[in-house]
Amino acid sequence: MTRKQKRLSVIVTGLLFLGAASGLTFYALGQKASYFYMPADLAAASVPPGQRIRLGGLVEKGTIVRGQGAMVAFSVTDTQRSVKVNYTGILPDLFREEQGVIAEGAFGPDGVFIADSVLAKHDERYMPKEVAEGLKAKGVWQVSVSK
């Protein structure tokens, strides 16, 4: 093998290795992707049970039901549609009715959203970006300017 052929084989081997590493990286990241939906968006999107998504909106008033232990059931709404959510775990301190929330998880076979994490806003001026944009697009949420 000549010197030129050795150099070419090293370059080709390096490129194959980089291609395989980047392919595996993109595959792994694609498996962890979760798409954001508002309750009204779910009617148009056909989300199969078990597919991981993020569900955002407002906690519907009067729907928080605490079960045994850390089990909590509530509904997320965008004022057009509501989605029932079941969550087992400790809710954020600022979780309450009519506040912005993002629940991450998947739909069960019965059509109820099973959340494995719930994120709530951290003060009265902040709403999760995806929720705020979705509610603004529907004309439900306006930014309140206070000094």
C-alpha cells in the first residue's frame, strides 16, 4: 500500500466513524423529542396512545381532584377544549386553577393524558412560552402590563 492509499483509508475510516456517530446522535435525540399541543390542537392532530407530547394550557377551574397519596387529576383547557390529566407526584408550589401549565407525558388507551411531569408558571407575569403563544393566537390571553 502506498502512502497516498494509507492516508486515503484513514480519511475514509474517520469520515465513516463521524457519520455513524452523528447518525446515532440524531436517532437518540429524535426518540426524546416531544411535541407541544394545546387541547384544541389535539382534535386535528392524531396523537396515538403512548406517543410522548407536551400538553399546555390553563388549569381548568373546579377540576382539581386529589386522590390517594400523590395522585392528582385535573383538566387542562385553552377555553375551547379540555383534556383530562392524571398525575402522580408532587405538584409545583404555584400550581393552581386558571394558571398556565405544561404537562409532559402520553395519552393512555382510555384517552386520559398521563403526565409524568408538570411545570407551572413561576410568578404572576410569566407564562410558559409555548402556552402564552398558543393562547395569544386563540385570543384568550393578553399580556398585562403592571408597574
